[in-house]
Amino acid sequence: MDSNKQNVRETVNTKTKVQHRNFPMVPRVVYGKGSFDQLGDILMPQRKSSEAPCVFLVDDVFEDTDFVTRIPLIFNDRLVFISADEEPKTAQVDALVEKISQDFEELPSGIIGIGGGTLLDLAKAVAIMLNNEGSSADYQGWDLVSKPSVYHVGIPTISGTGAEISRTTVLLGPERKLGINSDYTIFDQVILDPDLTQGVPKDQWFYTGMDCFIHCIESLNGTFLNAFSESHGEKALALCKEVYLGDLDVNESREKLMMASWHGGMSIAYSQVGVAHAMSYGLSYVLGVRHGIGNCLVFQHLEEFYPEGVALFKQMVAQQNIVLPTGITASLSDTDFDTMTRVAMSMEPLWENALGKDWCNTISHAKLKTIYQKI
Ligand code: NAD
Ligand code: ZN
């Protein structure tokens, strides 16, 4: 789940005092084309000694490309290429942490994640686990991390998830797919360089960008909406419309989608996602369908919940000549459908945001199964 525990219901009401949640934000961000080349200067003051390396976790799509020569490696820094073919797992995080701890005598000076949501989430989780005992699976949930993470930097190379600003890292664990939601998850530094998204394949550009669009629709139409979330959600939605329905040149489009992702993430930070994310989570749990495309597959069938959003989505699909796959759930058994609906319905805050406190009376296993069967 890529959303934070809802805030409004966590508010503690007493006779005299209302306690609102106090969220951390990314304290430092550089934005601009070519800004990646400032990374070396940014890291320098963070380096504790020549023995305390910076560890760069980089999407392996960049292996053997010129981009690698721009990564500012010095001393005993380590570059680790990681495939984003599968979404991050707790076992993968634990293995990375063990290897780093074995290979270096000193704690790293920094963990730098370069890639999409997959690499950003891995970097966040590794940074947390280098300073906290046990398995990353122990920390899936809300506010279970007790010690600050190692300094960590997020550098997105594809736009949409908002993982660059969120206080969660979504991991598939032995028992569940759930984020490590904590104040220590948030990046210490983000570099937003729109040029890094140049090589993204068109389908993936659409699916990950639609994650942002769906964040906006779910946040703006949710019962948890507030002025903070609305202001970010509206801006992100307007940018998504420019990118997917407008006539921008490619540079402008990259820049605007990067900022849409940021604002979309800010919007759900102080509200919540909704039906599409709850159902996409079920789809992903049973079939391993990835986040962006999973959201799209579900969202196209949610006219009942988000009529205007779904109409806009279909316009974007048509304008961008995207052909969504079909027959995804065709061979599933009743047991599979049961698991899928159970997992989706367990996302209570998402349903409450989408449909209000009485959501249980609107939604049923049978209804969700009917929607899943259309996919
Ligand atoms: P991704 O990181 O999974 O990457 C998708 C594909 O794009 C991969 O094949 C990758 O190699 C490729 N790619 C990335 N940058 C590229 C580039 N510049 N050129 C060419 N190819 C490139 O994609 P994503 O959609 O950004 O992330 C999905 C993940 O993010 C999921 O694991 C999801 O759970 C997570 N997520 C996290 C949050 C959060 O707040 N932490 C929010 C939403 C989603
Ligand atoms: Zn999402």
C-alpha cells in the first residue's frame, strides 16, 4: 500500500484540544535539468570518513550506459545494480543490508536510490534497516521504526508514484504487502532532474504517470479531503491533464510530470488513496501485477465510484494510443478471487476515505469479484 495511515481519524479529540498529525517532509530538494551532476557536491559534507562509503542502488536499466560515468563514486563507494522487474521484497532488503554490513567495517555515509518507485523504496528500506535490528518485515506497518535511518537520497528516473516524497516504503513481505510507514522513511535529500526520465518506454511512462493521476482522483474525491491535500491534488491533476491530454513538447512534458508526481504524493500524504488502490493491491497480491498497470486495469472499471475520473482516464488512454491488456483474471479460481477480494477489503482506511464510515454497506465481496472478473 503506497499510502499513509489516514490522518483525520487519528486526530485525538479532547474537550479542549485537537491534535493533528505532524508530518515530516523531504528537507532538501534540488530541481532542474542536469541537476543530477550536483550529487557529488551534495554528498561530500555527508561523508563521515573514507571508510564509510556511499552505496548507490541503481536500476539495472542503466547498466552499461554513459549515465554510470556520471555517478560520483570515490573512496570505497559501492555501486549496486538492481532489477526493477519485480517489486521490492523484505528478503531482498534484508540480504542487501547483510551484505553491506559484512563488506564494510563502518556504517555507510549514505544510501542513494536511483530509479523508479522500486529503487526508491529499496533505498529507503535499506537506509532504515542499517540502523535498526531484525528483519524489515518486522517494521511493516505504522511507526514501528525506533532509530533514525542512515542518510539517504532519492533520485527518480521515472515520474508518477510520489515515492520520492512519501513517508512509506512498500515491501512484499512473507505475510503481506505493506509499507514501512515512519518519519525515518522520508528521504533526507531528493534530486529531481527531468532529463533522467528520458529513456522511459511509452507504456511504462503512461502506467506510472497514471499512478499519479489516480492518486489525485482518489484524494480529491475522498471523504478525508482537506485544503492541504486539495491544493496539491488539484495542481497535480492539472499537470497530468497537460501531460496526457495537452500538446506539450517532450521536455516540458517530462518537467511537468515530475512535478505532478511530487504534488500527487503530497496530496495523499495528508489524505488517503481509494478504491483503485485497494483493488489494485488485491490484484498485485494474487497475480504479481505491478502497481502502475494494476491501478489502470482496475480504474477503467470504476465509473460508479469516480465517473469523471474514469471518463478522463479513457480519454487519456485513447489520446496516447495505449492498449490495456485483457483477460488478466480469466483463469483465476474462486479461491483466487476470494483471496483478491479479501486482501482488497482489508484496506479499511482506503475504503473509508472512498466511501465514508459506512463503506461496508456499499461494498461486498460479490461486487468486487464482478469488477475483478472484467479485468
Ligand atoms: P519501477 O521502479 O517499478 O520501474 C518500472 C520500469 O521502468 C522498470 O522496468 C524500470 O527499469 C524502468 N525504468 C525506470 N526508469 C527508467 C528510465 N529512465 N529509462 C528506462 N527505463 C526506466 O516503476 P514505478 O512505477 O516508478 O514504481 C513502482 C513501485 O513503486 C512499486 O513497487 C510500488 O509499490 C512502489 N510505490 C511506492 C510508493 C511510495 O510512496 N513509496 C508509491 C507508489 C508506488
Ligand atoms: Zn499509487
